[in-house]
Amino acid sequence: MRSDTIKKGFDKAPHRSLLRATGLKDEDFDKPFIGIANSYIDIIPGHFFLHEYGEIVKEAIREAGGVPFVFNTIGVDDGIAMGHDGMLYSLPSREIIADSIETVMNAHKLDAMICIPNCDKIVPGMIMGSLRVNVPTIFVSGGPMAAGHKKDGTPIDLSTAFEAVGQHAEGKMSDEELHEIECEACPSGGSCSGMFTANSMNTLCEAMGIALPGNGTVLAMTPQRIEMVKKAAKRIVELAKMQDNEKYNFKNILNEKAVHNAFVVDMAMGGSSNTVLHMLAIAREADVDFKIENINAIAEKVSHIAKISPSLTTVHMKDIDDAGGVNAVMHEVSRRGDILNLDALMITGETLGERIKDAKILNTDIIHTNENAFSPVGGLSILFGNLALEGAVIKAAGIIDSMRHFKGTAVCFNSQPEAIAGIMAHKVKPGNVVVIRYEGPKGGPGMQEMLAPTALIQGMGLGESVALITDGRFSGATKGASIGHVSPEAAEGGLIALIEDGDEIELDVDQHILRLNVDGEELARRKDNYVPYKNEVKSKWLKRYQLLVSNAANGAVLKTEL
């Protein structure tokens, strides 16, 4: 066992002495040592109960003949960090989480690991760290929360609350209505109930084979979720005890086939645009050569068959689970042709094809068939053009047809706070393209999410007449013609830095185009006179991050060589 490094031989007597201080006995030194990476933190609704999951996992591991060791990662709640400088820390937290997984697992030579993530950057951060450690690893998320409901029965969620702010600012909603939404939008523990970033990543864990079926859709804090937690714990001990368990090392499960399958499911379910950022980073950690332009090729072959909030406000993760879950989605996708890698190995021991062969759609109003798809192409699109030489991302699933091809005049802001103030002050009119720049990974730094400005645009009734582009990114709760991840970003000299108020910007989702319609001579003049805008950065951590981070087209990963 890998853990023999810290527990076998006469020279490891001091090590064993320290381990005995934690409660270990003679008989424990012949058992596998299992790391339990828990992201329990009180301030995040999807995480405040995860210490209970950790105790369940510990007990189940002991019963199965392993020795459990719980350790924790940090977490940032993107919703609570939204709209102020706290959001600067969200994406960088992914790197801290990955580093912490690598540090604890490799410093103590643990044999296998079970990861308990749920929200925001925590899932991809744990995945990235697990790839570096490369031992048998299972993911079991905290699970999604149920949707909230207004008194009249209307389903609501976090995006409803953000959009309500814009409606209230316009005088379209009373204080009482806003308070009702505030109190009911997030009714329980769990990751926010729509196909936002957390639930997108947790469903992709199923597609990649690193989690059990239901990981992305079975509600948090339910008996079904607890049984899943116990089952995952039992399985990780089985893997740790196997003589030939190298085939279940994390990189042998999360490989090129798994990355491809993840993007297929992402397209079918219209996941958060953040999944592009995270899956590109995960692919790099997995040593998979996956280019951002490959996403459009996948999208052409995958029907968009499940529309979930924020794209369809009446459908939430519980509805997807009741309709057959991610397995039903994958089974239906496989009917269209040879797009999924059905021979991919699952951490549970079977192939993907074996896992989904008996899956069925139980409600075709929720999960559509290929023949009745929301769209014959996938729910995400990568745009290219002079404004995005290395690509930009749009959640095509959340756009109305009239905005799929749009020309508008630019209204430029050099930060998210400036944009929020400008939108609230009615500087944005129908026919405009809001430009928010210097918010990329390097420029922000930290690539803030833009749910506040996009929700304001929706809440103020401009969602069908205004587009938004940014080198920052969006919450999974964002909808509308919102284009993020523009690369190169403004801080590295991308063309987005040279846009001026009144310039014509064109987007075409179906042709994958994002273009600034200004002639080359004028752009050359602007470049000669260009003076970069710089956000003041006081944080030592964010300054280090700014020096090392790559742009969004490269997954915003940190460079390891200068």
C-alpha cells in the first residue's frame, strides 16, 4: 500500500507513535488509509451540513475495513460574494482547493480518497487536486437543494432573487414581493436548485465516471442521498483493498474519453458556461489535449434535450431526477449516434454503456427525446472573431431566438461595479451591447462572475434587446445574450480593451461569431494611443495569482514555469 511509506518498518516507529495518538491500534496498520476531503463550511448553503456526511463516511469506511482521515478544504459562496470585491477570491479559491488536496494526500501518503464537494469552485478544485494525487478517488457531492415556491405555487430559485433586484429598482416589484422571494428562493441546504455551476459540475462527475449515478440530481439531506454517501464510502475501501487497483487510479478514470463525455452531457443539459473554464483546466491536469474549439464540434452532434433553470424557470434538479436523471439523458444522447464513449470505465467498475443501458426517460416533458429536442445542437457555444481570437463562451440554451444574431452599439465599462452603477442609472438602452472589461483572470484579477449586471438587465426588461460581453465570467444562474471568457482579455492587450462607446458589435451564435465592426486603420490608431486600465490590487494572494494566471481560453490555470 502507498501508506506503507508512513507505517511499515522499524524506522517508522515515530510515525506510528504519532498515528497512535489519533486513536490507531496495532490492527489498523494493515488496513488502507483513506483520505476524506470534506468541504464543510458553515456559510455556504450547500456545505453547512457536510460535516454530517463526513461522519457517515468515516463510520462506513471503518465498517468496510479501512482507516478514515478527514481533512477540509476552504470554500467561497459565489452568491454571497456576488457584486462586490469578495468575488475576486472565488476563482482563485479553486487553486487553493486543488493545492490543499495535493498537499494533504501526498504529505501523508494516503491510499485512496473520497471527496465531498458541492458548490461553485469546490468541485473542479477537488477534481484538479485529485488528478495530481492520482489514487483511486470517488466524488459524492452534497446534493442540490429543492426549488423554492412563492405563495401562489410559482417555483423560484436564486436567479429569481437576483432578477427581483432589477425589478424592484425599476419600481416593478414591491418591498413585500421582494421580501417574499428573499425568504423562499433558497428553502433548504444544498447547491442552488437550477443548472447553475455547482449542479452542472456535479452532473458532469457522473458523465466522467468519478461519481455514482444520481450524484448531480438526488436532493441534499434526503435518505437517498445518505445511502449514496454510504455506498461511495464502501466502494472506496473496496478499491483501496484491490490488488490491481491501479486501473482505478484517478487519471485512468478521468481521461480523454471522460473529458469528451463530460462535454457531451454539458451540451445535452445546457450547463453553466463556467463548465468550459473548469473542464479546460481539468483536461490540462489530466494531460488531455483538448482545445476550446472542439466544443463546437461536439455541440453539432448533441441535441439539447434538458432545459433547466435559469433557461427554463419551471424546471429544477429534482425534476430531472424524477424524470430519470443524468443516466436517462446519456442514454437518450447515445441514441443519436456514436457520440458518447460507452466503453469508458466508471469508478463503480462497469463501463458507461453498462451503466446506462437500462436507463429510461420517465417524463418527456422534462427530458425531451432527440426527436423533440429544444435544439438539434448543444446548449453552449464558443464564439470566435476579431474580438475573441482565442474564443468566448455563451450559454446558447438561455438565449431567445431573436438574440442569436444581434448587432448593437457598445456601452463600455472598465469594471463590474462601474457597470452595475451605469445600468442602474439607465445608461444602457435597447440595442446596446454592454462591454465589461478588465475583469478577466489577470485583469480583475480573479475573473468575477457577472450575475449582478446580467440579472439587472433581465429584471429591468432589457433581456430581449441588450447583449453583454466581458472578459470576466457569468454565474450559472445567468441567462440571455451574455458572452463571457473573451480571450485575449483586456489586461493582456485583447481587442476588447480598444472598444469605444458607440462602436458596432456583432454576434452570431449559430455561426460562432463575435466581431467588432471597426476598420483596421481606426483600430491601429487606437492601439497607438492605448493606455491600459489597471485595477488596484492590495491583496498579496491576488497579486501572486495575477502574475501566474493564464487567460480563460486556457482554463485560467496557474503557470508552473515563468
